[in-house]
Amino acid sequence: MTARSTPRRGIPRPLAFGALFTVLAIGGTFLLDPYRNFQLATVAAYFCATAGLTVLIGRSGQLSLGQAALMAAGGYGYALTANAMTDAGATGIPRFLVSMVTAMAVAGVIGWLLGLAAARLRGPYLAGVTLALVIAVPAVAAVFSGVLRGDQGVQTGYDAVPPLLERLIAVEQWQAWVAILVAGVVVTGLAIYARGRTGLRVRAVRDDETAARLNGVRPGRVKVGAFTVSSLAAGAGGAVLCFVSQSVSPGAYTLAFSLLLVVAVVLGGLGSIGGAAIGSALIVLLPWVLAVAADALPLPAEAQQRLSGNLSILVFGLLLIVVTLLRPGGLASLRLRPRLRRRRVAATSAASADPGPAPGAVAGPGSAPCAVADPRPTPGAVAGLGGSADRGPTEPGHSGPRRDTSPPRPAEPREDLSSRAPAQATEHGAPDRAEPRHPESELEPAPPTPHRKR
């Protein structure tokens, strides 16, 4: 007996793509100036939050308007832990790692509590709970002003470039590297979560909770897990944003910012990781492009001041309407190449135009013989249409009835029905009807009808 060989499994696709895009993004930082690297780091921070939100809304079907509050929780957790580690004498990468883990843990606990409520709420009720959480962020910061410092927020220490990279890169490029690495790890984990068995259960609960429950899936546990995973990603995004800006305050995580995250997810494409990346780039780069364009126009100072805060909101609203009408799947649905689309259309049309084998086709050499249908009806079949079945004796070697090979007899003259005598009445007064003939008698020649003399 030969031993059965175990198939070798390669690197999972999400891991391969995550590593490739991370390396490409880090390499692209050498082509950007310090301000562009700062923008890239901000995009990476937003990418963590939008990726978690698109998994929550697009995959599990739960609407959340509190992603900004979860980012604020992660930012405060990172800032407080980093300052405590600095006071304890820890600096550098260990301080960053411990602060990042703490930030994600704080956001994950809050998301877990929201998930417990999400397991019992649906639709606008769930959206109302998450909306209240965002509105409560400034109030919480004001109540615990001794720790959270009120509206001023919490500042963190300066994170310098490691000594090995001081002569190679600047501070903004180092911050971009850290943000890209964190985003790569978080988004790759979300992709594995969405493509695995857990993601399949999440989609099953989204489509039909009753059917999922009948198949052994617990909808409450799945919803709580989806909220927790999304909260961990949002906490990581808030920690990265605090690392880049070196501060966290409640004014940066308002209701408008939380709604902007939802708009970014819808513009990019619900349920798509690539769509979350597109939406993150839009909410960072589009206001900057509009500000540059407004400054280039010869407008009065008062008009420019009005446009600076409202033009981006107007453009985002127009984009949302246009994309929803023309591309409900978001901008990520444009990635299908026209050549591949034409191939699929051609294959579909060729499959629909193929009529299939003919009814009397004979199997070719090497194939199993098939029965060939005889299009001519048998006498028994014709008799069956008239209400009787002709099942005569069969010939040896044939399973069907014997065919009548005698020459056709000439047509008989029709009898004048008017000359026929009326039927005799029976004992009960009903006319005596002719007895039905046996089907086998139809094959025997009928006796000649005598001609009557007039």
C-alpha cells in the first residue's frame, strides 16, 4: 500500500495580499514629502476604523453610528497608558506595543457591551444606542476631567525615530511606517475573519436568523462577536491617530466625524475591504483638494471662509447620491475589468445558444450505447389515443407489441344510419347498446357488410 500524500497548503490569500500591500505602501513613503507622509498615516488610521465598520455593516447587517466613540476610547486608552509607561521609565517600541494593546482592549470591552445590546435591538433602535454613545463622549470627558482633561484632551510624549533609522527617514515617515504596519495587521485579521467560518456564520445570521438558528448557529453570540471585532479595529485606529497627532481630545470625535465614516464606507462599498481603503482616502484627500481649489479661485475672503467648512460636506453629499444611484455596490465595484466582463458575457451567451444533442443522436465510438427513439407511433399507441391500449403478442427479441405488416385493407363504405332499425328495448326500458369489442379483434379482418336491396 502506498502512503497517502498530504496536500501542501500555501500561504493564505489574505496574508499574501496583506504583506504585499504593506510592503508597497512602506516603499511608497520614500516618494512622498513629510506632509504627504502625515496624510498617509492619517489614511491608515482611518482605514482601520472603516474596515471594521464595513465588516460590521456590510457582513453582519448591523448599523452602527458610534465608530468615532470607539476610536476615542482607543485614543484615550493609548494616551493614558503611554504617559503611565513614560513615568515608569519605559520608552520606544515596548511602550508603543503595551499602549496599543491597552487601547484595543478598552475599545473591545466597550464594543462587547454594545454587542450585548445589539443582540436584542435591531434597525433604528440599535442606531440610536450607538448614536447616543457618540453624543456622550464630550460629556464623559467633562465629567472625568481630572483624568481625561476635559475639552483640552490628553497629550502624549514625543516618539522619536529609532537610532538605527535616524539617518534614513524623518519623523513623519516613521509615523507613516508604524501606521501602515498596524493597519496591515488589523485589516489582514479582518479579512481572515470575514472569509473564514465565522464570517460565513455572520452572513447566515444577516440573511435569515431563523434559518441560521435551525442550523446550529447562535445569532446573539455572532452579533456580539461582530461588534467586538469591529470595536478592536476602531480602537487600533484611534491609537494610531493618537500616535501620529500626539494628542487626543473629544472635539476630534464628533457626530459629524462618525457620520463621515459611515459615508466613506458606503462610497467605497459595503462589505468590501478595498472599498474601506477608498473611503478612507476620500475623507482625507478630498477636503484638502477642495481647499486648494477654493484658494486658487479669485473669490472674496468672506466667500472663501464660508466655502472652507461647507464645500466638502456638499461634495460628499453629492457623491453619496450619485454613487448610490449609479453604483449601489460602491466605488469598489468598478474593479471588474471590461475584458473579463466580455469573456463572461460571451461564455454565457454560448452556453444559452447550445441546443444540446438531437433526439435521435447515436452515441459515438467509445461511449455507452443509448436508445434511439422511433418517431413513428405504434398501433398500440394509436389505439391508446382513442381510449384503448393494443397489447398484442410480442416477437422474440422484442419487448414491444408486434407490428401489423399486412397490406392496408380498402376503406369500407359508410353505412346509412337512417336505415338502421331502432334499438330494441330491454326489460328496464333502456335501449340495448352494442357490447364493446375486445382490442384484439381490431387486428382481425371485419366480415363484409351485405348490401341491402332497396
